[in-house]
Amino acid sequence: MALNLSDSSLQDRLAKIEMIIVDVDGVLTDGLAYYDSNGMAMKAFSMRDGFGFVLAKFAGIELGVLTGNVAEMVKRRLEAFNITRIKGGHFRKLGFYEEMVEETGIPEQEIIYIGDDLFDLPVLRRVGFSVAPADAHPDVIRQVDAVTESKGGRGVVREVIEAVVRAKGKWDEVIEMIENDEDGGR
Ligand SMILES: [Mg+2]
């Protein structure tokens, strides 16, 4: 049974997290793609998640992205936050996940994966701590450690990053660092 991220029984595990890996469609976005008459797709990303990436950077939490489709616009959006650890290209994500774990050397118990759909299950079952958005597939919600209050594309990643920074007891320190940063956290 999936719990809320604020559940007291989860805080010790959240405090140990060193890397957060996120899915794109349905997690960083609401899962919709808009197509123009030239067949070009557009997706919307939450600015709240964007500031979440800044919080993670200042808290020293590594970020990674696992997606079924590595689109140029997704890369551009993530590069704005210096996120270059992006892997994927098809729906079998476990191999990409294993590569990412090997490359970073971070123990799996210290990694969160956030995914919303059935083909995320192999990674969600494997990772140290699994999270799904509020509007994920019911079978995914049933199997993860925690479910966010936010729906996909509406601040899911921000919610998870905040929960980890707070569980680590770093919240005040991180906010102060960003306030005093000459580049405003960028
Ligand atoms: Mg997805």
C-alpha cells in the first residue's frame, strides 16, 4: 500500500537518498503531447519542478532522467538545469537504469525512481525507493513505496525533492544557500 511522502515511517529511508531518477511523460509532464501541422510535438513542463532541480543541486542530490523517447525539447529543458544524465530510447528501461547505477556508483538503496506507467514497473520494483504521481496507473500506485499529492506535470518532482531535502534536515541550509547565491540559484 503506497504511503504519502510525509509519512513518518518513510523519513529514515528518504534521508539516505543520494540520487533521484525521473521519467518524463506523465511525471515531468502531464503525459500529453500537442502536435502542430508539421507533426512537431510540444510538451509543457512545470516551473515548480524546475526550481526543485535547483533545490536538489544545492542539497547535493544527483539527478537522472529515464525516458522512453529522448526528444530534443526534453534535452533542452533539462540542460537549462545542467541535467545531462539522460538515458532511454525505448520502453525497456531497466537496462538504462542499470547503466546509470553503474556509472554513478550510487548504491541502489540510495536511489529514488519516479514513474507513472506499467513499463516503469521493472525499475520501480528494483530501485531503493519507488514513487508514483497521484494519477499514475493503478497497478503502479499499488506497488510503489509512496505516491505524491501532485499529478504528472504539476510539481511531482518538486514534491519528491522537497521531501528528501527536508528528511535530510537540510531545508533551511539549502534555502539560505540559494538566497545568498550570486546567480540566484542558477
Ligand atoms: Mg511515463
